[in-house]
Amino acid sequence: MEFQAKTSSALTLRTHSLVLPVYENSKSSGATISSAAISGTTAELDDACDGLIAKLIKQGDIKGSLGATRVLHDVAGCKADRVILLGLGKQGEALSAEKFDKAIKKAAAAVKATPAKDAVLCLDDVTVTDRDEAWKASQSAKYFTDAVYQFTQLKSKKAPVINLKKVIYTVADKKQLKAVSSALTAGHSTAVGMALCKDLGNLPGNICTPSYLAQEAKKLARGNTKLTAKALNEKQMRELKMGSLLSVSAGSEQEARLIVLEYKGGKKSAKPVVLVGKGITFDTGGISLKPGVGMDEMKFDMCGAASVLGTMKAITEMNLPLNVVAIVAAAENMPGSRATKPGDIVTSMSGKTIEILNTDAEGRLVLCDALTYAERFKPKAVVDVATLTGACVVALGKHASGLYSNNDDLAEQLLEAGKRAGDKAWHMPLWDEYQQQLDSNFADIANIGGPGGGSITAACFLSRFAKAYDWAHLDIAGTAWDSGAAKGATGRPVSLLVEFLQQQAS
């Protein structure tokens, strides 16, 4: 999809769809319409069409409530085929970033539902608390691009055509044109990264294997002089003594891969930010077999890896001036004859021995070796992303990812990035009191810590392998995909990670 910023009046632009804001009428039914319900360009159009919009608001045909949309055709006074009025709630009340995001998603859905090939967004009259015009533009580009995403490549019938190809964002102040144009590019690139994340997450386990992820990583690097990719095979991992990671793939015919992408967009001397993604392409639980109901959703257990690869796609499209390394620990967890058994003890790359009490707690086993491997890059910071624990879903549901860190400043940066991106995380405790739950009678550490605080003890496990640098862990088990009728990968937390890296670059 193409995005442009223009300083032209929205009413003079030829377009299939013109999106304009309206607000709730504060007057009682039958009274004269409050002037606050329409303002700016919407009021100009209302004057030009003999008060049609005001009349519809007064009659109650347009509510103006947050996210409500109404399509008007052949409106006099503009060159649009149709005008889509977007409700933003009560005028005068602070419009939060969350409310703006909700409204713009509804606007994107309304435009998508029409035959429109292009749209004009006129939102410069809209004030969002603690956010500027560039932020509004970036969010708009992200959500409009995301609205046209569909995953139908494995269906025999052709996908329905989505007409929307171009969006123009109007800017009142010419001085803001450059910043808004850049923000539109960033928002679009973020959504492109989210789309890759969704594609990889939605693919079934018989297609999206560890070797498939490696191929996709190499495809990302193809033709890009700033990006290189490699994938270590099991022989190379054995030479590195990655006994923990290899214990997960032991029961599968699919070989594990350790995928490494290096993006060199910053100064040669600048330390990189390292992203580590859990890539369990299918998780049966191994010998500690999961229940059959809902096991199909375990194809999503590589969404941490998918989000890391999606983030790398986004920042390369944005040409971000930053050094970033992505490490994906990819494996399939199967209950084969050579599979790791409960009670087995393995030696990690760090030299620490691990008693595997539950083979379904496998994500931390692949991540711990990847975290040790990350040390060689002398990172500025390391952020790992994983669909790690059902306990995190119990704690936070689907609305926020769990965030753990050994550095409060790093945690705060990620939390703020999540707020700005509309992809929230919540700071969880990483207290020493929880560490003792991982004690083992027979090894240095056990891979589970009992039923209490499962998401926390999983993070505690990872923290023992991340002492050499500033580190954060995102548990995305509740946010990476939706179940039920809307089943599918969400593309989270690509948006959070891209926002974080943008802030690091600036």
C-alpha cells in the first residue's frame, strides 16, 4: 500500500473515500446541534453541503460515538465519491492514544468494506493527549496496512480482492510535512513486519519447520547489503555444546536451527541490540504430552521467532540507523523414541547443568543457549521474545505481554515503547525469592519451579543465562495469537519492538 502526506485541502482532493472526524452532539435530542460536534474541515464541508452533516447529527443518524462510522455518498462541496464520518466521542474530552487507535482501526475497516481504491485521511484537527501529528500518521499507516492483511494462500479458491491501494494523509502545517511523511513510512513498514510475523505464525507445522524459518531469514537478507543471515545446523550446535537446545529437538526428525541475522545500519563501533526469538515450530509437549484439545494452536509456539523476523523486516525497510542482531532458536518438540525424558539432565552452552522435570517447558531450554550465544556480540541490550508460559495468560490475559528485566531503565524503555505503539506490556517481578523454586537435587537448576508463579520462575530460569548484559524478556503467550472464530497470529509484539528500536536509534 502507498502512503503520501499532502498539504492540500482535503475537500479539493479527488478520492474514492474521504475520512472526516465528528463528535457526539452534546445537546439533547431535538435541540439545536452543538457546534462542537463538527469543526475544522468537517464544518467546512457541512457549510458547502447546506448543513447536511449537522442535520444528520441532529436527527440521530450520526452518533459521533467513539469508532462509529457513517458513509455518505455524493456529498456536495468535496471531490470524494464518498465521505466516511468517523466518531471520536465527546468533543472537549481528552482523546487518549488508546481511543485514537480504536477509532482509526474502525476507519480502516469502514474504508476496506467499500470498493474504494484510495482514501484521504483528514485528522489534523484531532488532538491526542501527549501525542503529535507524526504519531497519528504512523499509527494510521500501520492500522490501514494491517486492515488489508489476509492469510488465504493455502486455500484452493482465490482470495477476495481488496481494492484499497493508496492513502493520503493531509497535513495543515507545511513544516510538519517531512516528519509526517517519515512517520507514514515507519507505520507502513511496521505493518509489513507484522504481516510477515502473521504469515509465519499462521503457517502449519508441516510447512513452517526450523529449516523453513532459516530459509525465510536468508530470504530477508537477500539483496540487502546491510543484512546478513546464517543458520547453524545441529552438528555446529553440538560443537558449541548447546546441549539444552538440542535436547528439545532430539525426538523430532526435523533438525533444529540456530538462525542469526546481523543488521548493520549504525556505526561500526556501536554495540548492537540483540533480539532473541523462541522458534518452537510445533510443540506437542514432548514426552510430557499436551492434551489433544487445542493442540493445533501449538503451531503458534514460534511466534517469538516470527516477531523477531518481522521486526528485522520492518527496520530494514525503514533503513534504521542502528546495529541489530536477531537470533532465532528453532526446533520442533516431538515425543519420538530419542526424545528427552522427564528427569534427564543436560548441559547447556554456559556449562550449567539442567534437570528437565517437564519436557513441555522447552522454550526456556532453547532460549538459554541462544542467550549464551548472544554474549559474543557484546550487546548493548538483549530482548528475548517467547510464547513461554500459560501462566502468563492466566496472569495478564490477551491484553498485555509480560515483561521481565534485570535492568529497570531497559524495562521502562520497553514499557514506553509498548504504550506508544499500542502494543502494551506489563512489568512483572523478578525477585530472588522466586529463584529458589528452581533448585534441583541433581543438577545446577531445574527447568520448572512448581505450580506457583510459573511465568515468573520461567523468567528467573532465563535470567541465570543473561547476567553478562542488560536483558529483558517478553512473555507473549497471551498476546501472540487469537483463538476461536478469529483464530490467527496477531503480529505482536512487532510494533512494540520496532518502536523500541526507533527510540534506540534516535
